[in-house]
Amino acid sequence: MRGEASVLHLDLDAFFAAVEQRDKPSLRGKPVVVGGVGGRGVVSTASYEARAFGVRSAMSTREARARCPHAAFLSGRFHAYRDTSRAVMEVLRAASPLVEPLSLDEAFVDLRTAPGLAGHDVAAVTAFGEELRARVREATGGLTASVGIGTSKFIAKVASDLDKPDGLVVVAPGTEQDLLRPMKVTVIPGVGPATTERLRRAGVHTVEDLEGVSEDELVRLVGKAHGHGLWRLARALDDRAVEPERETKSVSVEGTYEDDLTDRRLMEGLLTRQAGNVAERLRKHGMSGRTVTIKVRLHDFTTLNRSTTLASPTDNAAVIGRLARTLLGDLDTSGGVRLLGVGVSGLADWVQDDLFQTEEGAQPEEPVALPDVPRRVWSPGMDVEHAEMGRGWVWGSGKGVVTVRFETADTAPGPVRSYAADDTDLQPWPTQSPEPAPGLP
């Protein structure tokens, strides 16, 4: 932990939903929910207007619709979120060379290397934080960010959650434990439902309670590594550095399917195709990896990860595919699968070729007819352009008809028109290609 408040955490408020409200004037000030729009969808982000009705991230879309039926339910536009995130990261890197992005909408900044900061007293870092928030708002076309500044990553992250949305909290050096003690133990990273229950049974509910438990007792309750970490964080001890370059740790591909998959042979074929895509991306970047992981989300949303590690790294599609299919064989998928993914981690920049020759006597794999991944042609919220009306977004679609509201971030709320779903005058904007899936956990 540092002697001055020089670690900043910035978190864009309700990021996906805020981008949609920015780009769709008719939705400003109204409840917006971004995520899966189907009956089995899950909420990714809810605007603060939707949160007022109890809608939360990770809630099923079905429940969100029941709580807030008048909200706009949108499937999301990754290209818009990515471009906005890039603009924010540029602002942060202009403020300090040490920026550690955590996701599209949050990052740590090391203020020790900020050239425009005169001193690190509370007044100076507060003024710096306010200026940074103003720059982010300008660069993003009006998006707000909540900022926390403290003596460590942990304290800065806690502080950024204290005055949401559009807030700034600076925790002065020496006041960290006074801030933490009344808080629930769930404020500490890694304290999930299972750990919370173990601590509850031991009579530990707050950080102050946790502070009173010895390190040996915490190790007994939650394990060695976790126990040591909890003991330190309960005392606000955190010396993690801001790491500007986060090395790519995995390459993966995954797909979500509209109908549950039950045919094991079809699932194996999909994994084989994904393994080929992963291998192609590895070779493109001159990389290989030792650990192959599959991700399987069952019909009840239970997510399973299984992995195996080779003696040496590979970029060979056949090897990755064979290991992925073997891992799948150990899982019970009889109830149906809604998501499959293949990933490779333990990356290296070399390959030992002789490990990947075809095994003598091995039979060639039979090709499996694979369906294209189902996708909604006109997804709610997606950007479109009409030959006559110009740019807009999909308001809704079904039964061969697509309804569009014609407006952009720079216009007033626009008119609504309906067209045949196959009308050639209506096209996606911009031409959108599938985004690579994030790395498997």
C-alpha cells in the first residue's frame, strides 16, 4: 500500500446501456436493457432507469421483462462499445503512461506518472480526477464515469463504487480501514457466495468482523491462499502494481445456440470447427499453447470448464480438436447444451512439430454436417441504413417485417417505419463481421 492516494480506478456508468442511449435519442432518460433478448437471454447491462425497477445484470431477460415491460430490450452492438472504449483508453493514456485496462468499461491508472498532476494531496488528486472525468465525457459524447482514488487498487476500486453514477471519491491515506470496517465482507474481491456462507457460519459479516479473525483461522476456514489474501485485504494491505501491458493469456472461440444441442456427434463436430478457428488464430499471431480448455453451458445455465495440458505447445487444429472432443466425453450433456467453446492457453512463440504428426494407423475423421450458428437477422438495436431514409436502428422485427427508427446520436428522435425483412434498400450499418469471443476463464 502506498503512502499517498495515487491509484485511480475509473468505471464507466452502465456502459453498454449508456452507449445505446447516447446513440438513440428516443431512448435517453428511459429504461434500456442490453443483453440476450430471447426467452432464455440474460441481462448484460441495465440503465439506471431500468435498475429503478429492480433489473440487474445477470438476471434472466424473462424476469427483466416482467419487472420492467416498458424498457427497450436491445441485443447490443459490440463495435460501438469497442470504439467508445478505445476513446476512453486514449484519454487515460494521455493522462498517465501507466494504464491497466480491466475490461471495455474500466481501468486502473497510476497517478505517480501523471505529468499534469501537481502533488498527491487530496485536493490535487480530486481536481485531477474531476478533470479526467470531464475529458472522458467529452471524448465519449456525454458518457459519465465513476472514479475512485486511493492508496491501492483495492481501495480505489471500492471508492469508485461509493458514489455511482457520475461520482468521484478520494480515500485519504490512513483512513482506509475506517472506510472498510462497516462494509459487508463481499466488498473484498473473491468473496463470493460460498466464501460468504463459510464466514457467516463463523459469525463474520463485516470487514470489521473479518479483521478480528486470526490469519490461521482464516486459512482453516477458506484455504491457505484465500485465507492469507483475506487477512491482508481486511487490513487494507494491497501492494499490487498497475500493469499497463496485460499479456494475452488465451485464444478462444465460442458459440451460443438458439436451440439446445443434444446430438453428441454434432457437438463434437462444432468443437472440431472451433478448434480449427483457434488454431488459425494462433498461427496468424505466431503463437502456440499447451493447455486446451472447453467451455460448456448447459440448458440450465450451469457453465462447465474442463482442460488438459500437453507436454509442449501446439498450434495444430487436429490435436486441439482431439483433446476438446475427449474433454467433452467426460461431461453429461444429455439435458442439452446452449453454448460451446474451445480455448488454448499457456501461450508460447514456438512449436515442437514432431508431436503433431498423424498417429500411425489413425483413421481420418468423418466430416459432420454443421449448421451455421443461428443468428437474428434483424436484432433489436442493431444499426441499419436505408437507401432513402438514411441511418437508423432496428426497433423490432418478426413475421417477415422489420421496424426501424431513423435517428442517430446527432439527430433528434426520429420517425419509425416498417419494411419487408428482405427489402434490399435496408442494410446493416456498418457491415458487421463477427467479433472474436473473449478468452475462456
